[in-house]
Amino acid sequence: MRSVYSEEEIKQHKSKIIKPAAIEGRHVAVDGYNVLLGLEALLGRGEVILGQDGVYRDLLAASGDKKSSQYTLPALTLMFYLLSRYHPREVLVLFDSQVSRSGELCSLAREIMPLFGLYGDAKTDKKVDHKIKSMNWITATSDTAIIERVSHIVDLVAEARRVGFGRAKHD
């Protein structure tokens, strides 16, 4: 269900995907748990599939499993590494506040981000999807509800695969 779309949805989603190089000098909002779980899955915690719409999605999010794992720190580090390669102006990582230990994850993200030369912040919010949809920033996500409401997305799981991290289910 997370990878099958109508022809119209496929066309719409694909039109919003931009190459990571396009984030240079731009503001980037990161759907924190969505991207983090995708990268954790790619690094070995789960499986990643390529949707018909051209966006990689993890199967962890479908199960609702957002618990920290041995892959959390490597995935968070990978996320900031990937973003730093393209020099965004500012990065805002948003984590769902209702998920246990989100505050600790924000603190960790705030510590790691500057190590990669990134300017920005990490915050918790009760309505991450709504917050991201209301911003006019490039969004790192694979969440269909967000993709349908923002102008541009960048797929960091696809970028991680492109530079040699992990494998997807169809490989």
C-alpha cells in the first residue's frame, strides 16, 4: 500500500522530486522520523522499497515502530552527511513530540548538525505533518500526505543509495 499509486498520483509525486543538488542555498525541512526510519531501514534495520512514484519508503514506518535502535545514530549521522554535501542555507528537523525520547533525539541532532557545517535546528512538534505542510521549504520526506501538500521534496534514502549505502528490496 505504501508503494502503489494511481497514474495521477505517480505523475504528481514525480513532478515534486528534486535532485539533492537543488537544495544548495535553500531552506530544508526534514520529516525527522520519516527520514530517520528510512535511513535506518536502508542501513539494515528493515527493508526499503521503491514506490511507483519514484520515492523510496521503509517498511518500518508501516509497522509504527519508531523506537531507537543500534541504527539510529548512524542513520542520523548519514542524514546530516547527505544534507551537508549540498550546502543548504538552513535545516530544520522535526520529530513527533508524542514519540518517546523525541527530545533526546532532538538534542543529539543539534549536537551532530554543526559537525557537518550545517546551520539549523531540531525540534519536536505535536503536528509535524501540519507544520511541514505550512512551511514553504524544500522537504525531505517520503510521506505521501506531505508530498501531496508541498512544492518540492528531496528523497534522502534515494541519495544514500546513490552514494553507496544499503540496498532496497528490489535490488
